[in-house]
Amino acid sequence: MSDVCPVPSCGRPRPRDAHVCRGCGADLGADLSALADLARELETTLARQGRTGQGHRAAPQGLPVDLRASTALADLHTLLDGWARALRHGLVPVPGPVCARCRHHSCARITARNAAAAPPELDQASPAGDGTRRASAPVLAAWLAERHHHLLRRPDAAAAVTQVYNARRTAEHIVDRAPTRWYAGPCDCGTPMYVQPGAAAVTCPHCETAHDVRERREWLLASIADRLTTATQAAHVITLLAVPITPERIWKWAERDLLIPHGHDVKGRPLYLIRDVMDLHITMLTRQAERTAKRTAKVKV
């Protein structure tokens, strides 16, 4: 006997002892594997700032930097992290002796279950600002892909299939737009300007006034200094406009109370002033340079 698969738009029969049909189960594993690669592509996209798609679409109004890729990556991370934690909560290590180098089926099951319950890579992540430690989205996706059969045994397996599928489509849409130019802000005449990565100057397409790219970066950073963003968004903006920084470093500062959040977004993620993150980053880089100079001086002596 079989029932209808509860995954929306599926409608295929599923076994009575399964929560989704076999096809959706296979799709879940494939989608998670694809998300591991797509998450890396999103991280690569964050290293570039561009105008994506066709036409002359500017960055979201009020923010001269397009954060759609960083938002998509943050949402993907939240989704994967939630399912990973839910899965780990249900995979409790099984006590009992396990024979060394044996072929007992019971020992093999215990070893496999314990390995799935306590993957070391999920415990090597950086703080998220909320006291927990989180792995990166590519690591989470790969870990879940290897254990997607455990997700299929959960009563909410249909939700996992649907959410992971939607996340894959969103990530593919962002990645496929392949940014090639970044938004350099408006010209004095009001015309939006876009510049190729590595260019030293940008010319307004309307009045043909030339602008120095370094000055445009400084203007952009100053214009958004008082905006509240997540750690991922702040890292993207500062890396693009000033000096490289990672979300993990920002999370670490927040855990050490060096960086104070100013509220949370609708998904509960802490928000930081870009100005605060930038000032702290410059302070840390200055201290690091001073320590390096002192060590160099001692070696010469």
C-alpha cells in the first residue's frame, strides 16, 4: 500500500513506511550536494561587486552596494545550520562496546551512527554572535548531503525537501547572474556609474565626467557607515570598498564583546554598524602591524 507524497507539486506515491517518495528522497541528496558547490560560488560572488543580469539595474535603493548575494548566502546558512542541528539532536551517540576490526553488523551500525552524530567539522566553525559555533554553508551542505537519508526518516522530511529545493533554485539564480561590474555610485549629474574590477577610473556614461575609483570607494563607504547590516553583509561591503575581512572575524569580535550589535533583523541575526566594524578592523590591523614591526626589530638586533 502507498500514500501520496506530501511534497508540494509532487503527487507521486510513497511507501506507507516513508515520509516522502523515493524520487523526492533522491532529489534531496542531489540538491544538498549541489548546494555545497553553489555555496562556494556564492562566497566567490561576494568577493566581487557587480551589476548582474541585463539592463542597468542599480543596487537596492538606499544602499550603494548590492547585497543580494550576501543575503542569499546568509539565508542559506541559516537553513542548513538549522537542519544540521535538528539532525544532530536526533542522532544521539549509541553507548556500548564496538569491536576493533570486526565485521559484526551491530558494531558497524553503532560506528556509523556515532560518526553521524558527532561530526568534528561542525564543531570547528566560528562564532555567530549568539554564543553558538557554526560551520560554513559549504561544509554544512556537504555534511547533510552525506546524511540526507537520516533527514528522510524525520516526520518533517517533506519540509526539508521543499526548503532545500527552493534554496538551490535561489542560489542558482544568484550565481547564474555572474556579476561583472560593481556599482560606483551616482555621478554629480545623477547618472548611476558602474566600473570594471581593477579599473582606476570610471567615466559617467551621460556627461562623460571622469571619477577616481578610490575616491568613489571612499564615498560609498562613508555613505553607508551608519547602516545596520549582518556580519556577512558588513564583511562583503568592507572587503569590497576598503580592506578584506571575513564574517568569521566579526563573529569572533562579537563573542569577545569587542563589537556590540545594535538590534537584530527579522530572522534574529545580530546587526552591526558598518562604521563600528570598520573602525575596529582598522584598530586590529594597526596593532598587528605594530607587533610585526617590533618582532622584526628584535630579529635585526
